[in-house]
Amino acid sequence: MFTNDIIQPTTVFIKKQIRDLTNGDIVLHSIYRSDGLMLIKQYKDLSNDLALKIKYQINKDLPVIVLSPDHTIETFNENKYYNDKDLIMELQSVSKEYSKYMKVPLEEDALIDKKANPKANIDPIRQTNYNEDYIGFLSRSPFFSTFENKLESSHLKNRAQKVKENLITTILDNKVLLDKLNEIKDYKDILLLHSINTTSFVLMIGLTLELPETTLLELALANLLIDISVTQIPKTQFELHLKNEIPNKDFYNLHLNELKKSSAKLPLIRKESIIYGILDHYEYYNGKGHPKGKKGSDISLFGRIIPIAQAYDEMVGGYFYNDGIHPLQAFQKIWEKRGVKFDPTIIRIFIDRTTILKEGQSIMLSDLSQGTIVGFTDFINYPFYPIVKLHDGNIVNLLDIVKSKTR
């Protein structure tokens, strides 16, 4: 257990547990979900709703470092308290605790403000520091940095590294694109996190489908451009969308108009695969989507991949002003909508070529209990209901639990 509300000698920060977060706390480090996707970014001023969401999704015993009420974030930055040695040591300690909880590696200094080590994120070729740019947030995301570890073959792992390097280079070499992505960063935190999370996820799906390098880059760009389009609407309208889910047809027109405007300055987005990836991602596999009612393989490949990534992050991240659900539950819901909203073949290949649900893999259940997958009753039809040996030695068969609830 961790000590609660102990003010450190410097009085710059307070170490709490997740369970003790409250309205007005300013968290001095990013907080990540168990799957490695970012839940909130560094220096977030918590509302009561956001504090509750964190407690719902994150192990309540984990430590969290918040700014002392004796300071404001302005004085914290003005006095460069991010260089405070005690704070850095504490953040390194917290990183280790989160690494035990998360299913992806977290570097020891992952939670430390990069301003404390400005050379850590300087591009050696361009001699440009992108700590505060979109690319800095993307490259520091634990899931983006490590998602290749979830791919089953060494061949796919090696390809993932090259794809990520290619994407970062493409963004850094295109000022117009980087400026557009920085508009996401400056628009809304939830859109920034959604953009990073879904881009990581679409690349992971694309790799399991063995897409070529250029196609993978175009897939990532198509996904990024969807969120770039959103920055063109007033924030008040976006807030209404998050609270009420504005009909997709309104957002379709938004994407269409932004494509027309951006294509003049961004020639790389004029490719057919990117355009249709953006415009088709509201279509449903059964033909009941928007705007054309396309069905099955008539929907572009990108238009069938992107909705899976978007749906996962929206469900888990609490995108539409809800608490979000557990990653395993999100995968289950996507699996249940295969052939209806999502392409069943893509989902099947993704499951089979990743280690997300494989015997021997660690897993966290919806009640936050942890264990190891020891088998499946029926992997073909029910891949998201494994048999799990919990850390306390008990064995639970998730399929039996589900079937007992439906009787």
C-alpha cells in the first residue's frame, strides 16, 4: 500500500493513491490504461467526472503524483519545478509501479516531463526539439512505442518498427501536416488521446493483414485526417457531440469539406485509399451505415479497418462522456458486432495474429483481478472468453460465467 496525502519536503507535489483523486487535482504525469493506451495526459486538471473515470478504469491502489495546493501549474513551470530531484525520483518509482500493472513495458522515465531532459527528444537529423509537438506525444505513448510486442511473429514485430519510423519521418518532413496535427494537440485533450490511440491500433490491425509499407502509412494518415477534420468545428459543438453523439452524417460533411480544403496544401492525402478510408468509415458491414449504405467488400479496406480502432478506443476511453468499459469487454462487443458493423474476416485475422488472447498471456478481467490464460473452451467461436488462472490460484472459465448469466 502507498502512503496517502503525504506532502513531500519540497511541498511541490503530493503522492496519493488513485482512489483518493478528487476534483481540482492536477496530475503531474500521464496515466495509462492497462492496455498501454493513454487515459489522461500530463498536467491534467481533473474535473469530478474525470476523477471518477480514472478510478473506474485504473487499479485504485496505484500511486499518483499531484501538484501541491500551495502551487499553481503556472508557478510550477515558471520555477521549473519539473527539475525537482525529489519529484523525478518519485516519478521513476511510480513508473515502476505502473509497469507491474500494465501489459506493455513502461520506461523508467516515461512519466517525467521531457523539459527536465530537453535533449531526450531532439531529432538528430533536424536538430529539432519536438517535446511539445504532436509527434512528441505520439512517440512517447507506451502503446505506440511497444505495440509490436502484441504481434505474434518476429516478422511482424520487425515490420512494425519500420512502419512507426516511416510515419514519424513523414510527419516531421511535412510542416503542413505537423501543423495540422498540432491543431489536434491544442484543440481538446480527449481528441489528442483518441488520435494517438487509434493510429496505434489501425497500424497494429494493418500489420496483421500484411499490408505493404506504403499502404500502412496511408492507413495511418487516413485515421489522423479524421481527427484533423474535427478541429475545424467550434469546441462547443464538439462538446455537444461528445455528450449527445451528433449524427454521423453531420461529421461526414465535415470530413468532406476538410478534405477539399486540405488537399490543396497536402498532396499526399489525395490518394484514393486515404479519401475513401475517411469517407467510408461510417459505413456498416451489413449495409446499414452512412452515407452510401455500402456493404461488405464494397466498403474500402481502410473504411473497414478504421471503425474497429475507433470503436475500441471510444468504448474503453469513455470518449462520449461515460466511464468507459474494460478492454476485454470492448473486444467482446466488437466481436459480437462482426458481420453487422465490422468486417468479420479482419477481426478474425487480428485475433489470430496477435498475442492479446493466447494461452500463457497475462490478462486483467473487468473486476481488475489479474491472471494468466490457461486455455479456451471454444477459441473459434468464443475467443474472448478464455479460461483464466487468477493470481490467487482460482480458475475461472469466462464462457461458463457468460452462459450462466444468459440462462
